[in-house]
Amino acid sequence: MCGVFALFLRRPLSEADIALGRAGTRALAHRGPDAEGEWMDRGRGVYLGHRRLAIIDLAPEANQPMLRDRLAISYNGEIYNYRALRERLAAKGATFSTRSDTEVLLRAWQEKGPEALDDFDAMFAFALWDGEAGYLACDRYGEKTLYVAETADGLYVSSELTPLVRLLKPKRREEPELVTAFMTLGYIPGPDTIWQGISRLMPATWLKIVQGRGQSARSYWTPPFGEPGRGRVRPLSERDLDRIHETLVESVKLRLEADVPACLFLSGGVDSGLIGGILAKDLRRPVEAITIAYPQDPRINESDIAAAFAKSLGLTHRVVADPGADEPVTPEFLLELFGQPNIHITTKSILRMAAAARTNGFKVGLTGMGGDELFYGYQKHAFFFRHRLFFSLPEGVRMALGTLASPLARISGKASALSQVGGVRDRERYVALKNVNLIAMLRRLPGFADWCDRHYGGPRGRIAYQVPILDLVDTLVNSQLVAYDLASMRASHELRTPFLSGTLQSVMAQFDPRSLMAFGQKSVLRRILARYADRKLASLPKRGFIYPTSAFLKGLQPPSAVAGVAPEWQAEVWSQRNRGDWQNLAARLILFDRFQSPST
């Protein structure tokens, strides 16, 4: 995994352009401490910069930018199935002078062009030049990011947003809709950013660049999802489980491809526990499991359960105390890391987790990220499925029933949830559950109704099956994966996610989603895990790896004035910041306030 910085200009490169390209590449040094390289075509206005974190083929010959015939590439990521692709290409006459997956990517591109992207089981983002045009591309799920700044001179490309902001000094966007989006979600949904002229290349897309101008981005994959059936809901058969199990085993096996030591980040959850079982029992790979302990905070400390998992699975296990447990997460840290407002507070814990792995000799770590999205593991999935008949009612009827349930909200949790989430308009259902008890406050944000219509209007009804899709293509893409990438790479550590496999997703899409939700949260994964681990461990409730928002808010001064948001709204949110339901909203408010302040 590496850092990419590139220029595709509408004019020849000047010395100032080259200096800027080098500065951008150096700004990504944490992403690639092992080697630095550059390639340029001055006359064509093309500069490719690269920082390398050497994982596959550690030899200098595999450094980048890599050139093959007319192609030049700066590439970040890993193609896990590169060995099989290499064999196929070699059988057709392709030659190779390294053992790297980068060279396989180039030869595949020579054969098929952008159609080669269909063949990759990978996480990646790259900038490529073929002598006439440039190309940018990202993996299916957006595990690796590319940000593109469009100026009068051409395009500037970076693996991270912050270098573009510091070097190009763009103006902030002032649209009220962006403020509303952030206050509602805690992030800016892509492809937008908060900066004028800068956008994100979205997952499973590629972009052609001609004479410094980007053409329309093209999608090469859409995540498939199963269609709900009718009649009685049945659990998946053992044969179905075998198929899922075998696909997941292959995904884990491919994600062990590395010429450096790899570890497993083991939490107290089903997802990482199942990966541990596959490593120990199916693949018989002696991969060490690491758990970060937070003994000072039992709310997030999972080391005891992780130790029980490791013992049950026969894993070598190391518990590492969080070296920065007493360091607060500050707004300044989040803004510097993300380059724009993003309230993923747990990011600093991810960074320290990755840093602990590097300190203990591991450059690569496997995680259970994506298991909740593919296997419907969040409580909201269960909530919407359990009440799917209620949510299928016409909007007016449902809102009336929600109003009737309102007086019971104080004495019944179920009535409260149905009142707050059910008694809202169709377009508001998803955000209402993400902001329990706060929908009335959100409605006071500028343009909230129109924004909800554009982003969450969609087809009416069937919300139980829409929510997992939104979690995968929205929250996972725009918040979680960005946070995991930025935080781990700040520690020069590569995270890999076996659950984020296009092959696995295709297998899951062949099943009735009702069968994945009707028998308990992640019932399918729990049944597979029970083949390895103690059944009591496999049935433990989900515990989240979440930094407490109350700790983030502690000691912060009140916001001054967020432009576009009524002062009385801000004052009300801040006055309620010690209440659980309001803490996330208060954290978003203070982060956006710090972003707008002159000191940021």
C-alpha cells in the first residue's frame, strides 16, 4: 500500500509544477516510507509521484512509478489474485521482470484496458498514463481513495485530501446543503468534498483524462444484493453455509499474500473471530492475533473476550496496552487527518492499533471490517426487519400511528423507537434512525427536506432491505473505510478486509435477505463460527469498537458561530451535549465550528 500524487495539466510542466508534485509526494511519506519515486513527461504536462510501502516483492525493481512500454503507473493497493492473473497473462505471451502485482496490473491493462478492472480481486487506486491519455481508477468498495482537484491548469490527484488542500489552497464551499449533510451524517457524502473544485473518485469507477480534462467517470461494477422472497422465511441450509464458508476461506487466503509479516486484529466480535478460525483451522497459518487493551475504559475494552476467542480457536494471541489511551481526540486531529469535517472519532484508536502492530513487527493486518454490511449485523437492520410491516404502511398512516405512540414513548422503548423513526416521512426514515430523538432538530437545518429527498427519497417502502444497501454504499464508503485507510496508513500499516470481496458479495446476493435477518444478528456468521469456537462465544452480543463521544466533548469550549445554522439551534444543541442522544450532534457541531474558525 502506498501514496499516489499526480498532475495531468493542460500545458507543459514548469519547474514550479514539478516542485509542487514533489511536495505532494513528500506529504504522503507516511503512506510509503520504503521508497520514493517520480516519472514525468514535461511536454505533455504529466507528473506521477509515488511513495512505497513494500508488501509484495520487496526488491527495488518493483518500486514505482513503474514503466512498461508506453505505460507508466503510480499505484496504491494490492491485487490479491495477481498470481492467477499472472499465469493467465504469461500463457498468452506476456513477460515479467518482477514478482510484483504492479507489473501484473500493467500487463493486464495492456491486454484489456479498463476492462481489466473486472478481473481484479483487490483494493486499489491508481493514476496511469498510456502515452496519450491518463486514467484514474478505484476498487469496488472504495478501500483506497483518490481525490481530484480540477483547476484552470488541469487536474491534481492525491491519495489523501489534505495535501491538495495545503498545496492548492482552495476556497471552502459555502452551500448550506453541505452543512446540513454533515450535521445529519457526520461526514460529507462523496463525490463532494467541502472544497471548491475538489472531488473524490467514487468506488468501482474509472476516469479518462485527455489534455488535462477529466471525461465522465464510468462505473465498472455495482454491488449485487439478494431479492426478498415471499412466504415463509427459512434459514440457510448447511450446504448454503458451506458455500459461504468456502468463499470466505478463499478470500482470507488471498489476503494473506505478502512478503512481510501479517497479523489479525482480533476484537470480541464475530467477524474477526471467524477470520481467526479460518486462519487457524482451515488454512493452518500461524498468524498472530493482536488485541489492543483499554483497561481504563471497560466500555471499549474487548481484550478479555478476544483472549477467550483466541484460546478457543488455538490462536497465538498478544494483548497490547493502548500506548496513547490518555491522549484526547481533538477536532484539530480529525480535521488535519481527513482534510475536511468527518466525525469518525474512533480514527485515533485505529491509528494507535496500527502503530502497535508496526511496533510489534507487522506491516499487514487483517480486520473484520465489512462483515456487518454484508451479513446485516447492525441493530438497525434487525429493527427495520422486525417492524417491516409497519414501515410498509403508507406514509400518512404510519406517521399517524407514530403520533399516537408518542405519549407512550417515555414508558416503552419500542413505542419510543416507533414514534421517533416510524412517525416520519419516508425520506427521513434512514436518518431518523441514525439520529434517534433528533429528527425535529434536523428538520430545522437549511434545506433539510430537499436534501433528504435527493439522497434518501428513492423507492418507497421496503426500507428493511434498503438500509443495508445504504450502509454499504454510503456510510461504509464515506466514513468507515476512509477512516481506516487514513489512520492505518498514518502508521505505515496496511489493513486488509476479507469480507469486502466482490466474489463473496455475489454469493450472498443469491440468498433471500430475509434469511440473513430473521434469525438474529449475523446468524449466518455465528453458525459458521460455531464450527470452530465455543458456542457461547459465537452467540455473544455485538460489541462496537467505538471511542466515547463524551470523552471527545469533554473540556471543549462552546462553538462560536457555524455559518448557515441559526444561533439558537447551535445553543440548544450545545446545552444538551451531555445527553446521550444529543452527543453525536454536538460533536458534529463543534467539529464544523473548528473547521470554520480562522485557526483551522
